[in-house]
Amino acid sequence: MEASSYVPQQVSDELTQILANLVLGDNEIRSNAEKVVNERLAQTPELYILALANFTTTAPDAQMRAFALVLLRRLLFRPPQAVPNASTPTSSNQSSGPRLTLYDHLSEPTRNVLESTVLHALSTEQVHAVKTKAADTVADLANASFQRGRPWSALQDAVFRFVGGSSNARECAYRILERCHVLLADVPAEVLARGLTDSTVEVRLSALKATVASLSLSSPSSPSTTHATLLGRALATLPAAPSSYTTRFITSITPLASTHPTLFGPHLPDLLRVIPPLILAKKEYDAGPTPTVARPFPGGGSVFQFPPPVKNESREEDDDDEGNERRHSALELMVTLSEARPSLVRRVDGWLHSLVRACLDGVAELSDDDASLQAWLDADPADDPTDAQYPHAFEQALDRLACAFGGNPVVALAFGHLPGMLANHDWRLRHGALMAIAAMGEGGARMMEPELKYIVDLVTHAFRDPHPRVRFAACQCIGQLCTDLEEVIQTQHHAVIFGALLPTLGAPEPRVHAHAAAALINVCEGVAHKALLPYLDALVAALLRLLEPQVGRDGIVKSYVQEQAVTTLAMVADASEGDFGRHYKSIMPLLMNVLRNASGGDEHRKLRWKAMECAGLIDSPVDPGDTMLTHYLIATWAKVCQALGPEFEPYLPVVMPPLLQAASAKADVSVWDDDDEEASVEREGWETMSVDGQQVGIKTSAIEEKCQAFETLVIYVSTLGARFAPYLQQSLELVLPGLKFLFHEGVREACAMVIPMLLVSGKQSGTLTPQMLAAVFAQLVGEVRSEADASFLASLFRCLADCVRVSGGASEAVPADALPHDIREGILAAARHQLQALADRRKGRAARLNADRRDHSVDSNGNTGAGRRGSEDGLEEEREDVALLEELEDFALDEIARLLKMFDPGHPLLVAIGSVKDLGIRSGDWESEVDE
């Protein structure tokens, strides 16, 4: 029965007006309409839900029907604004718990009518856009029903009926199957395969998404022949897709490449013929032809052309955007497969060569006109309008490939082309080569190290390039290499590096000399103190010249140059240690001048903070009355504290309140429906992920500030010792819960590090009470007992051991009466529990690996092909993962041993620790079994 039979006309009329008000642009009218909706749903939820469902079929306007379908999904699956009144019937199988939604409060008859109505809307709707909205609503209702153990047999019949219906019906059928895995599990592969060869491209795309969803439900480690065949049919849709649909087809398949890469093994040669051509751009570079008298324009053109060519610039721009999206999606598919299973793609001849070559072509794609160059020169690096056209995707792809393969053979393949690019007449190729070297530094450091002199010579030669963007890229490259090959490159080649960077600090372009100053930070982070001293005077003099205000061609002061100069000065001061003292008298007046000139508006706030940070680092008085509530200021006071030592104590009443406020910040999490316009908006400082059809966002900036606050707390407590005692209680109240802050590992590590320091501070000052000590040990013992992260477990046991040592009088041997009996027994019980848990995990992993090895042995005796190769690769990669995990566990076991020896050097559990270590796969017994 349809919902219209249950809805009075008065309610329908009122809802029509409400919906009309909800789509109006007037905020006040829309807000009032939202309040009315919430009131009606709180009073008579079933009546208005059925009225809204009825509206999806009876509204004369297609846009309103679509809006009603979207609104119905939102309202059904959100928590109710108020619990329905007592007269409202509820389902007998209603879910229990605090996360009930409005759907859970509907009676069984209402749910039946609701399902019948939306299914009728899906069947009768003729407008394509509305029909897809109906399909999404049906899928959500189906998932809610199946999750609560309610069958919906009419839907299954309808879906199979739609598969044989019109093109719109077929598209909706596959759309529902994609979203409803319970139905998808019963669908024969032939039904999906038929949709992949449908004559309508929209149907093929929906069938492709449903196929990917079906394959995602299969086992990643043991793909069947049916699955491999179905994937082959899915991949066959890529070449046949119209160019305007290619991006959507490729992005639909890419998630499967990440989770089930083994499925793609038999199809990689076919993909290699299809995907790389989509990535390569048809772009010509200036080879530098020499004009002659007979041929003054060797490029084939002339000064004038008549009639002038007519260019549809907007159409070309659209084509460029569409082409770039297509190229990036194809690139992402190849890189994802390479990352997910490097050993699989390594065996395909030409795969890596084509991919690396495509990336090298991509990194050189920059605008070559004078207007773009001038825009780049005039721009502030933090707000560069040319950045939107920069080929970030190709640089990131090289970085990911180098990391995935450990540099081999990515670096070698790239360097087969890079010298030629660096010698090319076209500056874009020289620029791209330098950025490619920088991108491969992290993953390819091991491969680059033997050829480091050759690479450094290539890069430093580019510092003399006539084009400013190439010199900028040289600064970026040398700075990145100094980070990725830290200490090695600075130790062996510091003379060449400083010889290139120091003159570049005087480059005529602000963008270039500011970036040279930025690169010096990376250099100084890994340079030896003695190696820096010969260049110190020239370095400081050049940086001080950059502190003078610089006005660009556009008449705007380039404050970012001053910001970078003071930041680099702070790093140089830190690296040069006491030898920096002779520059105090020349630096401080300039820093004070920067602070005076940067007073006033918010546009100079960052420069003021950086100047204060630099002043604090070189041990100069800092005005404590300036703004205290930002990231930069917390970092500034941390450096000032390190510089002043115990004399920093008077500043604590000023710096601690904002620090404690930042440390107490909660994780800011927001959830949006996929249909919300806000869900598609990119938010700076937020990390988003898709979970069950919703976008979940976490505000990373607040979490990073929280981590920074705890790290600064470590500096304060370790520097001030007993002088920090007035803030002992407040700090412990924040630090102990911080051990459970799962959103950021840095927060937990800083908390574990600072707890023993706080106990030392309290003990030295006489403010540590037995209640504080009991609370600390109770929290630590509980955390140790329940922690499952091997890397953090070591930090927890180290923290516990240090706290025990502080309680025992700073001695490695703790007297029996140093701790209350219950605390001592709790610590030992937690240690026993973790030893047993570690032993059980190692036994389980070893058993699983042995079983996989035996299965592989059976394959080797009779089976061949992709399945066997996948087994070999999977066994090797899983073993490497387990070996890394057990190495982390060994660190935790060492900390447990250290703790036990403090109680008793011959504690019986020490033998158990050795036994647990012997259970690891890295032991000789396991190795010999594998070799056999």
C-alpha cells in the first residue's frame, strides 16, 4: 500500500510549503522551516516521514522530488531530535544502544509502507537525475533493513527486473547493487558481465562500480579464476569508454588496485598497452633551433598570419582540464598498483620504464609565457596563483614510486633521462629534472648515495642557470637532498653546497634568494659544527642583508623574504652553538628594527612571531606581553626557555595558560553526508575520509597544536625541574589522559616522555603527594596492560621504568619498600600479561606463515601461473611485515627486561622474555624451515 493512503491532505499541504521554504535563499525563512521540520518529526515522526515519502512520487516538479528523496535519507538516518511520544509504536526488533536513528523508531507497518513507496518512486520515475536519487535512497533503506535483520524480498525481485529494463532502469539496478553488498553477494557474475558490455555508457559505468564492489568482497590473497575473468571484463571497459567518461571509469577501478592488486596480475600487460598513452601529453618543447636567413622562423611559423586563427579559449581550457583529469587518473592507477604490489609490476617488461618516463614528461609541464613567469616572480610563495597549474601529481608519483621500490630501479631509470633533460635548451625540462631528483630523494637515497658526487655536481651546476625558476628548483633540490641524505651529503659535499647557496642569497629575484635561505635550513640541520664555521660569517652577513625590506616590481614589500631570513638565522644560530655569540651585536638591532616595522596589522603577525623566535633562540630578552595564542608563539617560548634555562621561571605564569589550553584541546571531528555541498569542499587544515557513505573530517591543525603543546611541556619540565612545581598537578591531569589520545602518536609519545620528568620535578620540590604517585602508577599500569601497539608499548614500559626509578631514589635497584605492595604487584602482573600476549601473537603469526609456506610448497609441486606467483610475493611481503613488527616488539621486550631487573636482577620473568624472543620468525629455526 502506498503512503498516500496514510497521509491527510492537510499534512501534505503543510509539507509542500515547508519543502518550498527549505530551498529558498533567504536564511531566516530556511532556518524557520528547519525548525518546523524538527518539531513535526519530534511530535509525529511516522506521519511526516510517510508524507515526505509520498512527496517523492506526487510532487509535480522533478527538482522537488529529488530534494524530497535526499531529505528523506538524511532525516531517516540521523538521531531523532526528540524521542517519539509514547503513543508512537516501535518495532519489536528495534536496535538497542545510544546510536539509534529515526528509522529505528518507526513501527514495522510504517517501514513496510515506506519501502513500498520509495520502490514505487524508483519504478515510475522518468527523469534520470531523480531516478538515480531514488536508487540511492532505496539502497540506504535496504542497508538499514538488512543490518537490522529485516528481509526485503521485493527489492531483490525489482533489481533483477530492472537489469532487463530500460537503460535508466539498468543503470539504477547496478547503482543499487554497488551500494548494497547483501544483494550483491547473490548476483551471478554473468549479470555483472552483461552490464559491462551494455550499449549505454552510463550503464557500463554503474556496472563497473558494482563489479568493483563485488570483487572487493573477495579474498585479496587468493583470487579465483572467476574473479580474475570478471576483472578482465571490467578492465576491457576502459579502452571503449568515451574520452569524457574515461576518468570516471579509471577512478572507479583504482580503489580495487590498492586492496586487491594480485587480481590485476594477469592483466598488467594489457593495462600497459592502454594506460601509459593516456598519461603522456602531446606537448612540444623548445629544442632551440637556429634561425637562418632563408628560414628565419624554423618552427614553421611567421610573424603574421592572415586571416588570424580563431581560438575558442574557453573550450580549449575545458579540454585541458578534462585531459588533465584523465591523465592524473591514469597515473594514479599505475602508481597505486605499483605501490600495492611492487614485485608484481616489476616482472612486467616496460611497466616501470613507461611510468617513470611519463612522470618525467609530466614534471616539465609548466607555462612558458612571459606573463606566467612574471606572475610567479611577483607572487608570495604562500599565495602563488601559478601553483594551480603546477604538476604536483607527477612529482608525488615519483616520490611514491621511489619509496615503494626503495629506489631500485626507479632512480636508475630516471637517471637514464635526467642528464639529457638538464642539458636541454628548454628551461622547463631543466626545471623538471631538478624537481624529479628532489622527489626521488626520500625513497631513492640508498641508490643515490654511491653516485652522490655526480648528482651534486649536476644540481649545483644549475645554480648558474639563466632562468630564475631553474635556480629556484636547484635550491629546492639541494635542500631536499640534504634532508633525505642528511649528514652524508653535508659531510662529503658541504663546500660545494655552501659555494652554490651563498651566492644565490644575493640573486636578484626575491623568490630565488628566499628559497636559497630556506634550503640552508635543511643544510644546517645535518651539517657538523666544525664544517659550518668557515662559512658562518659570510652566511650571517648575507642573511642580514635579506632583513632589509625589499619592494617588488609591483610596489609591494616582500615580507616573506624577511620571514625566511629570520627563520634561517635562528637555525644557523642553533647549529653554530656558542660561535654565534660574536654576531649578537649586529643581529639584534636588525631584529628589533624588523619588530618595530612589522607592528600593526595582521599581515605582519607572522613576521613578528618569527623575529621573536629568532631573538629567543639567540638568548636575547623577549617581550612577554605580545600575543600568546598561536603555533609560532608556543615554539618561540620553547626556544626562549631552552636559551634562558632556569631563568625562564618568571615567564611561566604568562606562557602556561595558553599552553595548557592548547594541550587540553579535543579532537575536532565533523561528519557530512555525501550529498551535502559542504562534503565536496576542500578544507584547509582538515583531513577527510569516506566512511559508510559519509565524509568524516578531522581538523589536523588543532591536533598538531595539541602535539606541539605537549612537546613544549617536555622542554619546560626538563629545563626547569623543581621550578616547574606550581604546574605539576595541572600538567598531570592533562598528561595522563593524553596517553590514550589515539588521533596523534606524537601526543602519546610526548606524554610518556614527560611523566617521569614531572615526578622528578615534584620530588625535588617536595610537592609530589602519595595520591599523585598512586594516580600515575594506576594509569600507567592500566595503559601498559591494555596497549596493543608494539611501538608505543616500548615507550610505555620505558616511562613506567623511569617512574619506578624516580620512586626508588634514582637507583637502578629499587628497594622492596620503595613502592606500595599493590602497585608493585600490578606492575608485575601487567608485565606478565604483556609477555603472554606477545607470545600468543608470535605463535599465531608463525603458525599462519608456516601454513602459507606449506600451501606455497604444494603450489610449487604442481601449479603454475599467476596464482603461484601471487603466493610467492604474498609470503615474502607478509614475512617482511612480520619481521618489522617483531623488531618493534623486541624493543618493548628490552624495556620490560630493564623494568624487571630494577625489582630483581634475577627475576624469573627474564627467562620468559628470552623465550618470547625465540618465538620470532627471525630466529634460526624458522629460517632453516623456510630454506628447506
